[in-house]
Amino acid sequence: MDIKHFLQFSDFDFDDYEYLIERTKLIKKKFKNYETYHPLSDRSLVMVFEKNSTRTRLSFEAGMYQLGGDAIYLNALNSQLGRGESVEDTAQVISRMCDIIVVRTFGQEIIEKFALNSRVPVINGLTNEHHPCQVFADIFTFLEHRGSIFEKKVAWVGDANNMLYSWLQAAQIFGFHVHVSTPCGYEINSKIISKNNNWFSIFLDPSDACDGVDLVTTDVWTSMGYEKENKERLKAFDGWIVDKQKMLRAKKNALFMHCLPAHRGEEVSADVIDGHQSVVWEEAENRLNVQKALMEYLVLGRIK
């Protein structure tokens, strides 16, 4: 079987996602009903992380165990990557000793190079440019709560980061529209998005971006790797907090999402993230469920 990787959201088409959504529903139901399901028995996952993680590591590690396999965690400090071994050599070695790999790193070019030299499927656990697993979990969470996301409106308030770029790719595939509001100096990088992406609109005022939307989502203002810019960013993002007033501009039944970790009082107010419209905990839990379906698919192909 040809090796299939999941390095950015656009690597799969709508048909792939339809299949994965149905598998996620089934696998989640089995897990909730305490039904043993071990399709990946005697298979192993290696997680190569150059960035810290809570949800990504836990969801993949627990997910692989729940599917009957084993998970091995490596980071730059306890592997030869931290001593200068090339990405190409690392990928060649690791992929000969396992069945699937998750890479969490900095530039997208690193994971692309890793996948090019891997003999097994590679999953993007986060890069500076893309975070496809998180956005897939977000869309699945929306489907659970509100049904189809087709022709819905999603507001992105905050930094033009990896989450936003994955949302924009998802909008093209699932047919929804993204209202984007970023502060001056933190706009979308046109080199990262598709030139024919007509699935988003730019709003200078973050409150206007929330007007009439079905979902409001945001992320921390200072992503990993940009900590030195924190003070500058806090000033630039003044007014971009998702608060009660902005949520009132959205539809009455609009959901609020955040990929976490969250800084209450910065990108989101406490009454929003802890309020009745927030689904952040279900969103976090669904990382486990969608990634179990994803690993099953990449290792075994479609199960009839």
C-alpha cells in the first residue's frame, strides 16, 4: 500500500474526512462503552517531539495503547536529533523500527523532509505553519454539537498562526467561511495559503468578525517559539480578547472553541471559556478520538 502522510489539513479530501468522521464516531462509541478494540495490536507509534506538549502527547500515547499498540516518546534532549543527527537519517532509522510516526516540530519544512525519508506514515503533531489534528478535532466537535459545518461561519480572532492556516484549508474542503481578524502586523502570510482560497474574509474590527457566526475560536497570542515577543504582542493584541460582548455579536447558539492552553484575561475572558457556549473540554477530548481513527486509517487503510 502506498504510504499516506497527514502533514497538513489539505493532504486529505472530503471523502477521506467523511470516512474518518464515521470511524471516529464508531471508535469513540466503543471506548465510551468499555468495548475492547485493538486493531493496532503489535503495532508501534513513535512520537518525535521538539516542542513541549500536553494534549498532543497524551492523546496520541493513550490512543495508541487503547488501540492495542505501543507508543514510544522521543524528544530532542533524549535522542540523537539533539546532538546534530540529520532529519533525513533520523527518519530512515525510526521508520524501520515502527509502524507510524508523529512529529511535533518547528518549521513545516522539517516534517516534510522527515516524511520524504520515512518508510511509514507520518502525522503532523504541530508545526509553526499547520496544526491539522487539532482542527480536525474541532470540526468533529462542531458536528457533534451542531451538525454539518457546511455553509456555516467561523470567526477567527487573534494571531495568524498554525491554527488559522489549518482552519482555512478546512474551510475549502468542508465548504464553510472564516471571518479573520488579526491585529496590524500579524496578518495572514499569503505564501502559506492557497491563492484560490475564497473561503475567508478579513475584518479589521474583531467584534465585526464575530457578527452572525456559528463558531468563535481563538488561540494564545504568543505561540511556542515566540516568547521573546510576548510584551510586544500583548500591546498589539489589545482589544482582540474574545469576551462576552463579542460572543453576543455571534448567533445565540454559537459555540466557542480554544485549542488550549488558555490565558484567561488575555485572548479570552473567563466568563466565555468557562461559559455555557464553550466546548473546549469536549474539543480537547476529541483529539483522542479523531487521532485514533487517523492512526487506524494510516496503518491499516479503510476498514470495510
